[in-house]
Amino acid sequence: MSGPTKTPLLDLLRRIPLDARLEYEHSPTNHSCYLVGNMYHRAADEIERLRAEVDKRDEVIKTQLTVLEQQDAELQKQDKHIASLNGAAIKALHAFKDYCGKNPEEDQEDLMEEFMDLSDLVVDPDA
């Protein structure tokens, strides 16, 4: 069992005839007449305009949110790739240091210098 349905505000405002007038008696010799029909219809038009504007803004926000989520996913993917490369570079540096330590007779100064330049670019989380 459902309760009575409420008539939407816009329908109520538009039901008022455009030429409706409100007459107010301030005193027996002083009356005012207000053209309210046109005001009700203008109010309904303004409500519709504002609702449409809110809907447009909601769509823009949803679109921007989708773009930001896609950018965030791409940045997370890039972060994982960078972390992977960083890990591989650290392993290579350690392997090279081990190699140089085990083979002191070979002339590796130039190679070691270049490799150390690369090591400055790598952040070792264990260091």
C-alpha cells in the first residue's frame, strides 16, 4: 500500500495560469494587485535551467574523474616499471662490484668509472 503521490513542484508552478493575479487588501480603501502567474512560470523556467546546469556540471566532473583515474592507473604502472628497472640496476651494480672484486688482475678502471656514474642515478633502498 503506497501513500499519496506528491505533484512535482514544476507541475504545480506551471498549473497556475499565466494571467493569474493576486489581489491583496491592505485596508478597505487600499488594494494591491500582483501578476503572479508569470512569476510562477518564470520560476519554473529558472528551476529547469539550474537543474540542466547542475546536470552538465555533473557530467563534466564524471568525465574529469574518469580521466584522473586513467592517469592514476598509468602513473602506477610507470611507478612499477621504474621500481623494476631500479631493482635490476641495483642487482647489476652489485654483480659488477662482485666481478671486479673477484678479477683484480684485469684492467677495469674505465669501465668501473662509467659504472659508478650510473650508480649515482640508482637509488638503493637497502643503502
